[in-house]
Amino acid sequence: MIYTLPDLPYKNDALAPSISKETVDYHYGKHERAYIDNLNRLIKDTQYEDMELEEIITSSSGPLFNNASQAWNHIFYFFSFSPDGSHEPDGHLRKAIDEQFGSFEQFKKEFEDAGSSIFGSGWVWLSKDKDGKLFITQTSNAGNPLCEGLIPLLVFDVWEHAYYIDYRNRRLDALKELWKIVDWDIVASRYI
């Protein structure tokens, strides 16, 4: 199996000003491409060669895990956004957020706090367990909630390359800006 960089469902400048074209070009076009290229190199002629990406993530370690998980994380991240997506969840996901966090605003605050408090590089996730209970979790480096048996719904990238071109060292400002482009219809489709 050869993994490829999927085309984004929007133009590289479509998420501006929340995420600039320059950031998309570097972050998705160069960083993500490197993870996928490394992944393909690392799985060639190994037991992982014909595995699905999620299976590689949950069964590998070291450089293979790092590149597989980063490839998956970045696709999941970039495919959660839309220049004209819904800006608040509704339906079953909204009900679950309100029940578990008190309100959508409280959820956003807790999510931002979790993302801004990660030391170094990583990710902040909204995930669910098999019963539909929601969790906000932090992972460092290439971490992924799949490894904990959780189902990811939404992720914000807090590696510096995700925001430094646009926000310099203002990670919290970058996180707050991402709410404007989250497509909650996509996130809700993952909650089902």
C-alpha cells in the first residue's frame, strides 16, 4: 500500500485569516508530505506494508509510529475545517457537549486551556469512548487517542509550525481563531 497526500477540500487560501495560505502551504504541503513520504519508506517490505493507517498507529512504535500518527493527525486536523462550515455544533453532539461541559462556551474554554497548557509540541483532542462519553485530552508529539481506545472527533494542533507564521508565540490566540473555521457538521458526523 502506498499512502498519498489527499487534496484538501478547499483552496490553500480559503481558511485565511484563521490559517494563512502560507501556513497551509508549509504545514500541509511540506510537513504533512514529509510524514507521508517517511511513512511509505518505513513500511516498505515490512509487516506494516498492507495495514490500514489506524492499525499501524495502534501497533507500532518509534519512527514508524511517529510518522504514521503524524500523517493521520494532520489529515484529521485539516479535514475538520471549512471556510463556510457551521460554527457551533447542534443535534446529539451539542447535547452531549452541554451535558458534559455545562455549555458550549465552557467546553471551548476547557479545550483552549488544555491546548495552551501543553508543554512543547502536541495536540488537544475532543474524543469519545464507546459509550459516547466525551473527553478532552492532550497528547504530546505524535500522540493519538486511538492508542487509548478513544474515537477522535476534533483536534487542534499545538506544534509551533501550526501557528507560528500567523501568530508567532501566541498559541492561545491561534486556538481561539480556529473556532471560526471548525466545520461542526464534519465533527458531528464522527460522533455518530
